[in-house]
Amino acid sequence: MSKVSGKFGVSDLARFGGEKMFGRVRGTPNLVRPNVEQFLTYSREFFEARRYTNAGPLVRRLEARLAHMHGVKYCIAFANAFWAIVMTIRSLALEGRSELVMPSLTYRRLADIVSWTGLTPHFCEVNKDTLAMDPKFAVKAVNERTALLLAPHPIVNNCDVAGMEELSAKTKIPLVFDSVESAMETYRGTMIGGFGRAECFSMHSSKLINGFEGGYVTTNDAVLAERLGYVRGFGFAAEDRVVALGLNAKLNEVHAAMALAAIDDLPAQIERNRAKYVLYRELLRGIPEIRLLEFDDNEKRCYKTIVVELLNSWPLSRGRTIDILHAEGALVRPYYSPPQHLKKMAYETIAEDLSETERLAERFLLLPCGAHVDEDDISQVVDLLAFLRSRAAEIGSAFDRAALA
Ligand SMILES: Cc1ncc(COP(=O)(O)O)c(C=O)c1O
């Protein structure tokens, strides 16, 4: 069992003085590298035309392509998802209201993004099975001050889109999806992108489509699309005609070139991701104390990130498990932990009882994945996990001795 990871005894673990399993770290960000020639071919276009930014031809082509892929009328590219989300919320939030309902167990800086809109994040509980915002908990945080519902999709599968839309219709509070983790997936057979009033996506290098940095909003709302087109570029509607308070959050041409090349590679990337996911699934069957969060194969999925639950029967604490894996160069990450309501923020937030969120935040881990992780790495990681399980008692003693030393 330990032949793959090279660990035969506890002293072989890097945490306790042994040799590191990975010289170059294996992390969890996607970091896809599209074909460099493809990237340069796109880049030559803007370079030769001397069109570097300000809604250049590649940004427009990217927007058209993304709108088509998501099956929506409009796509508005931004410099990142951060400002895409801020400006979408600012455009749609009900006037005179001060709060925004969102889960605490989600992207660790999502509340910061909300704070830039001037609204106060009001955290709600999540569904224990999907780890996602759930209308039956979200409704408890809704009140007469609620300006908007922000529903982020979880890392594996989707939140209850229909339920959230129903809540939005019933309360007449606008609904925006943070769909960063569900890009190019389907919900009940329909592409993510056209639900709620708008959906927001990231093209950060760690995401499905690598534009180095970048983001975009999809919507079928013509008024919103026009407004976002202004506000991302200082609010200019025409030369010297500013129609709204804007900022500078435009996507530039070199980022669009990278994103277009990444989209060209997307079908192949999804196949590669799926092969790695299937291998993890197969190998993890040998460790019943670890549960892989399985992708719903009845929907279109991109298989980008591998999330596991350490069940109660797993014999080591999550902290010690992470400690050992990090020492080996396997940069596993706790899933959205700590949750946002437990962090010290520079702004006000509202949280009622979030005990389920707190419980869930202690249980999940992201395992190494992405373009820089290959099948051999996966075998080594799972083999190491099996080794940890088989030597848990000795490892526990080694930790205790190290603490006393
Ligand atoms: C769910 C989610 N929303 C928003 C963001 C922010 O994206 P960006 O880095 O493009 O600003 C991220 C980034 O990791 C994310 O994971």
C-alpha cells in the first residue's frame, strides 16, 4: 500500500522528518494552460490592431461566445468577478434597503465583495446535503430591510435554483447567482447563466476558464446589461457623457485572448478533469472513512474540484490530516473554513444561529486537483491517506511527542 507514496513507517512522513512526497507542490487551483500558440494567435490580433482595452474586438468576441454558451442574450465582461458582483448587486438591490441575504459557508471573501456595495451581509444556514444556500433557511433571514438575495453555487453540483427563484418571486426581492463554481454546468438540463436576474462568473486562473484574471455577468435583462456596460468603464455611455457612477473594471484584450484560448480547450479540459475525478472515485472506495462528494452525472458537470468529507470514523483530526499532507507538498484545503461569520471582518455582518454551518465547516477537504496534478499524483495522495488511516494511532503519538518536545 505504501509503495506508491513511499511511506513505510511514521518516520517516513515529512511531518516527522521523512522525505517530502512532492518536490513541486500539488494544490487545488485549476491553473489550466491552453495551447500557447492559440493564445498568441489571438493576442497577435489585438496587438496588430493596437486595440488593447476599452471593449476591444477580442472582449466583444469573448462576450458573444460566452453568451452563446450560457444560452443568454447578454454577457458583460469585467476585470474580475469581484467588481462584476459588486456592480450587479448595486444595479439590482432594492432602494432604501440595507441588507443582503447570503450563506456564510461559501467563498471566503464573498462578504467583503458585498460590503463594497454598502449592504450588510445577513448570513443564512445551508443545506447539509448540498452544502448550498437553501430557500427554507434563506427565508428566515429575509426581512423588510432585505435588498437582494445572493445565491452562490457550492463547489460540487448546484444550489436549489428553482427554490431560490420561487423565494425571490414570493418576496419580490431580486435574486443574483454567484455561479463561479458552476460555470458551464446545467441545472435540470438548462445551462447555468440565465437564472435569477443575473449570474456572475470568474475567469481567475484558478477557475474553469483561465483569463489570468477576469469575470463576467450573464443576463437576459437588456436594461441591466446596458447599465453594466457603462459602469464597468467609468459610467461612460459616449465620449464625455457619463450616465452613472462607474469604476474602472474593464477586461482588457490580453485577458480576453487567454480566456478565448481556454474556451477552445474546454471540452478537452473537462474530459481530463473527469478522468481524474473517476480515478479519485475508484481509489477512494478503498477508504470508507472518506466520502467523495460525487458530481451529478445526470447534469453537465466540469469535474474541476475534488471535495471529500472526513467521516466520524476517520481516525485523525482534520487539522492533523492537513498538517501531514501539507508537509508532503500536497496543499489540500479545508472547504470554506472557517465560515465567514466566524471571521473578524472590517464591517458589520448579521448572523443568527448557524450551528449547522459551523459543524459542516469542520468536515470537508479539497484534495489536489487541476491541470498540474496527474494520475500518478492522485494515486500517491490516496495511498498516503490509506497509510494515515492504517497508522493513525502511531501518528497520534508522534504528534503528541512533537508537541512535548
Ligand atoms: C464563489 C466565488 N465568488 C467570487 C469569487 C471572486 O472571483 P475573482 O477572483 O474573479 O474576483 C471567487 C474567487 O475565488 C469565488 O470562488
